Amino acid sequence: MPNIRSAHARANERHVIRRAQRGGTGLRASLSEQLVFYADLVNSDRYLPASMVGNVIREAMLAKGLVTTQQLRMRGVL
């Protein structure tokens, strides 16, 4: 009897194998780590596309005091 699996299960397995081959850990950065990352970009002179910082991240950075509205305006994010 053939092994019957859904296409979704097979695709997920291929994804997991590819990620393992690339050395990916599958771990995501915490929200606070993401906020520090984006705040560092906003506060630096490095290239920052306006669409890179979403509304949720922007509002969280402002709430934590990592950036100011003036900095966000200067960088074209706000």
C-alpha cells in the first residue's frame, strides 16, 4: 500500500529539510530584539527603506522610547 500524505505535509517536510541544510535554526528573534534592530537602523545613517518598518514595530519603538517621532520623520518612516 502506498504511503499517502497530503501535498502540504510533503511541502512542509521539504521546507524543513532545506532549512536544516542551510543551517537555519528555526528560531526567531524576540520582539525586544527586533525593536533594538530596527531602532538601530533608524538611529544610524545606513540605508533604510521607508517600507521596512511596519506600523506595529514603529509604534512599539515609540512606546519603549527607542526612537522619537522626529527621527522617524527624518528617515521617512513616519
